[in-house]
Amino acid sequence: MGASKLQIHSKRTNDIALIAKVFAHPARVAILEYISKQKDCICSDIVDEIGLSQPTISQHLQVINKAGLLKGNFKGKSLCYCINIKRFQEFQEVFNSFFNKTKFNCC
């Protein structure tokens, strides 16, 4: 796979692409939905709830975390996840502004 030229795009455009990637997979949507309903949870809780393998869940968590949508702290040897509300709200604003400012000219 070739290198992506993210630097040629605006921060807004990159943010929209990043959030779209998070929501482009049903497993990531299910993971976010599950985490949002918990005070905090560990990867094994997510594995039990979603029904995918631990490595697969970890890969999806990496994509979600790269977008900044997760916060985590250690509880013993386990990382406990919760939603980064501030970052989620930032993404909501960017995504909403895209649809509010973009003029669609189609038939």
C-alpha cells in the first residue's frame, strides 16, 4: 500500500476522514456503543460483549484510539476504556459543519 499524503489536506478534511474510518466498520460502532454505556470497561469485557477475538477487538480499539475517541487508565494489568467526550464533541462539530457548509448540487 502506498504512502498517504495527509499533509496536503486540511485538518478539517483529515478529521472527517478519521471519524469516517472509525464509523465505517460495524464492529467499531458496536464497540463505541458498548463503551459509551459503561462507566469503564476492559478489553475482555468488550470481547465478551461483541463476540470477536481479543486481537480483533484490540485492532479496532487502536483505530478508535488513533482518532482520540478513547481515554484509558490502568486497573491492575488491564487497560480500562471510556469515551473521550471532548474529542467526540469536536468530531460532531466538524462533521456537522461539513454537511451544513457543503452545498450539494445534484439532480
